[in-house]
Amino acid sequence: EFSATEDPLAGSSITKVGVVGLGTMGAGIAEVLARTGLTVVAVDLDEEAVRRGRAHLEHSTARAVKRDKLSSDDQYDLFSRIRYTTTLSDLADVDLVIEAVPERMELKAEVFAELDRVCRPEVVLASNTSSLSVTELSVVTGRPGKVVGMHFFNPAPVLKLVEVVRTVVTEPDVVAAVVGFVERLGKVPVVIGDRAGFIANALLFGYLNHAVRMFESRYASREDIDAAMRFGCGYPMGPLQLLDLMGLDTAYEILDTMYHQSRNRLHAPAPVLKQMITAGLLGRKSGRGFYTYD
Ligand code: CAA
């Protein structure tokens, strides 16, 4: 029998965490983990991807320092807890892995199969996926009961929600341990089954899609649509600004997946979204979306 502190599944015994994929979400998640005092092994495909992830993290923590949310010493300590690598086998001794690679099932399945080979058998494998099936990911591993979703929100260092996704085969102890771990990060966990959109996106994306349709039909200007929701409803940013922040390609994928699963017209992606993506208007990350950025 393991005691609570020795039980490798108990949230409190997790000290070293792997993060796979260092895009916006992966870098943000690595920041949250390192800030909590955990050791992080941060993995991406090649040196360039690692460099971009590190730059993202430096920029984000610099913002926290500037806004008095983090001291320079703590920023330095945070950096020192992260080890960057391009080799997945460097995750052999971690206590938990959070995967945040691009939202393509083949890619994620490949990563999960490899993580299953590399990581100790009791280690929980979590995916930050926002719209793919966690169940499908779980069955490419030999430990489907230890696979969960851990869905963070962008920007991860700022937003407190983490949706913990359990499948029909996730072990109850694993869900409890992940919930405990999320609380340890200072975040707010909610537990949900494996359905596209989980809670927050299922509610949010009908609204965002409606805003795009309003814009598309020239019913109102982009500025006025955004101003209405900011100043009339107290949202921190308007729907078109938020779409630019999350990336139009990401938003399209989420809408499309939810639409295919539910057939609810609410989630049928507004046609202009696809046109903007084809034209390279992906939002902030490409310099232009509904708005233009320098
Ligand atoms: N660590 C800790 N705190 C940080 C930080 C960091 N790295 N970076 C910034 N902060 C703090 C700032 O100090 C600031 O706090 P105060 O207001 O107390 O000073 C706060 O976070 C906001 O930061 P900024 O001032 O830099 O930015 P802002 O005021 O312009 O707010 C925003 C930007 C946080 C993005 C805000 O507009 C917001 O919350 N927007 C909504 C975002 C949203 O809805 N995201 C969800 C998208 S859906 C999703 O992600 C799921 C999916 O699957 C696609």
C-alpha cells in the first residue's frame, strides 16, 4: 500500500512535469507549472520551436514582472526550473505529462503512443486538447485509465479555469488526483465528460460564431460589436478581439468539430471565417485577423 504522499497518483507527490508542445498554450502551461515550484521538462520538435516557446515564456513573465505579479528573482527561479529539450525520451522520469501539440488527431495519437513507451506506467498522461476526443487518445496507450484532458484557457498564466476531462475509462483516483493537482496550481478545476467543447467552449463558441455572422452581414462594425460586449456586458474583450487572440484557425477547428458532433446550426462556422483563414488572416499570430497588429 502507498501512503498518500508516496502514491504516485496523488497530486501532492507530483514534482516533475513534462510539457509537450511549446506553442502559446504549452509555453503558458510550462510557466504556470514552474511558477508553482515544479520542475518542468519542456519538449518541442526542434531547436527553433523550443526557441519560440522560450521567447513566449520570457515575454509573458516579463509582463507579469512589469505588472508587479512576479519579482525578478522569482522570474529567474522560474526559468531555472525549466529544462528545454527536443527529445521525448527525456520524459522518462517525470510524474505527469501535459501534451499541447497542434490540434491534429494523428499527431496527438503519435505523441501519446510514444509517451506511453517512455513514461513510467503509473504516470498520468493529460492532453490540453480543446476539441479532439480524449477517449480516442487514451486507447492508443496501454494505460487508457490514466489518460485525461487538462484543458487550460488562453492566456494560461492569467485565466484560472482548467477543465478536467474524464472518459468512460478514466480511473476515479486519477480524476481526483488531477483535480487536486489543478488546485495546487492555484487554478479552478471543473470535471466534465468527453464531448467536443467541454463546458466553456460549448457555451462560448455559439456566441463567437454569432458575432462573426453579424460582422459578415455588415449588421454592425467590428468596433461596435466588440464595444457592445465590453461596455454593455462587462466582458474583458469583445468577441472579434477574442477570436483574433485565440487564432481564427483554432476557432474554426473547434466550431467545425462541435458542429459535426452535435449538428447544432449554432456551431456551423460562419463562411467568412474559412475565407479569412484561406487568405492568411489568422488573428494576432499572423499580424492580421479582424484587426491589424504590428
Ligand atoms: N502571469 C501572471 N499574471 C499575469 C501575466 C503572467 N504571465 N501576464 C499578465 N498578468 C496579469 C496582469 O498583471 C493583469 O492583472 P491585473 O489586471 O490585476 O493588473 C492581468 O493579468 C491582465 O493582463 P494584461 O494587463 O497584460 O492584459 P489585459 O488587461 O489587456 O487583459 C486578457 C488581457 C487577460 C487576455 C483579458 O482581456 C481576458 O481575459 N480576455 C478574455 C480571454 C478569454 O476569454 N480567453 C479564453 C479563450 S477560449 C480558450 O482559451 C479555450 C480554447 O480552447 C480556445
